Amino acid sequence: MKRFLKYALGLLMLVSILQVSGQTWKIDPAHSSILFSAKHNGISFVHGRFDQFEATVEGGSVADFSGAKVSFTAQVESINTNVAPRDKHLRSADFFDMENHPTLSFESTSFKKTGDNQYEVVGNLTMRGNTKKVTLVATHIGSTKNRADKDLVGFQLTGEVDRNDFGVTGASGSVAPIIGIECNIEMSVQ
């Protein structure tokens, strides 16, 4: 009987682990932002964002996101720096070439815990048809429950990319090649 109880308890634990690791999290775009910054003329920064995006995270739990998989897509048409002529130029062939490459995307290949509330997220970023490996730092800001009593989690992801690596080379004399990325994410279990 003891052996049966140990086996049953072990099986229940395994099922609960599989259920937690199989969760799908969806990003709430109304409470999330995808931001970037670029140094201009070496003396100031221009900030912008993508207003239309979607993302999901497969796996992970409120306590630990090790091994989770992130999938993200942003619409280039939604780029917004609060200056309409600049946004139009960023959509052009000089930069993102929206006509031929309407989206940019990221698929993680690794989501590894590096410390308290800290993770390293490695994955493939695709812009303008070019895919390169990038590494981001993810900070688990906190967790709570939403009104429907579903888990709600907040993350901030930061990193840098060299836009020239992706063929986004316009205005090379005035816009620095290194672009800062900051993603503030609120997501819930689906």
C-alpha cells in the first residue's frame, strides 16, 4: 500500500509539473510596450515604439520561467517615434523596407535563469529578412492574479542590437548603429 501511495503521489506531481510547464501565456498589448532608442548625431537619443505586436510564451510558471519559449511579431507599419515624416522614412527601403518585410519577429532558443528574478533570453531576431542571434536580459518584475483569478506576470526585457547586422542601414551618418531595446511585458495564462 505504501508503495502504491508513493507511486500515486509521484504521478500526481509529474502531472502537475507537466501542466505548469505546458501553460501558454499571452501578452496584453494594452499593458505592454515594445520600445527602442537610437543615438542621433552623437548627442541625443530618439525614442520610438511599435504599437501593433503580439507575443506568446509557452511554458514557465509564476515561480520559474526556465526553459520557456517566447514568440513575438511586430508590425513595421506601426512604428511610432511621434514624428510622422520620420516614421514614414523608417518604413521605407532606407530602413525597414516595410513593403517587402512588413513584420519583424523574435523566436527564443533559450530562456535560462541567471539569478533572483533574472533570466538570459537568447533567440533569433528577424528584421528586413535577416535573422541574427540576440541575447536579452529578462527581469521578472512581479506576479499577481487578474480579475478572472488567472496568473498575471510582469517582465522587462532589455538589450541592444546592431541595426547594420540586419540591413537597416539608413542615415548612417546621423543615426548610431547600436539600438537599445526595452520591452515591458504584462502577460496572463490563457
